[in-house]
Amino acid sequence: MWVFLSNSFLSVVADKENPEGGRLLVRARKAGHIENVFPDVEVDWTPNADYAFRARVPREEVAKAMAAEVLNLDYTNFKNSIKDGRYHDACIETWFAMNALQRGDKSMAY
């Protein structure tokens, strides 16, 4: 699953070694994004992988962190809550792509 937060973009998937097990693989494209949500985990740098930053996180810890994000949500506009300029711009690009999907805009077909 992709998770867009004000300070992090994460990809959370099952751990290939044990897909139904007690830990998930949390991946990020930008340094610090995993630590923004999971400050105590060990993050591996995998520069040649699709996502350069990876951490194995207990499933329950991921669930608690996502619940905390929801419980503490206080902004009325997600895009305006993003302080990092490059990350903000990437989220705007995503917003445009999803808006085109909603409208059925064939020029943005992937």
C-alpha cells in the first residue's frame, strides 16, 4: 500500500521472506521518510533497488503508527500540510495524475 503523509511517502508491503508473518517491509524513496514515522527502526540503504530505503517493521507497529496518523490528523488540505518543497511537488504531480484518472483524461493514460 502507498501511504502519503505530510512528512513521508511510504510503500508498505508484505515481507517476501514470510508474507503472512508478523513483519512488513516499509520502503521509501527519500532519506528520513521511514524514520519520520518509525524513529526507532533500522533503515537499510539499497541504492540499486526500486525503493532506496527499507526497513522491516512489526505489523502491529505499522498498524499503530497508521492509527496515530489518523487520530492526530488536523489539517483541512493535505497538499498545504507538506513543508518539504520537492516532496510537495511530487505529491502535486500525483494529484494531477489521479485527477486525470477521475476525469477519464486519456492523455494521462499509463
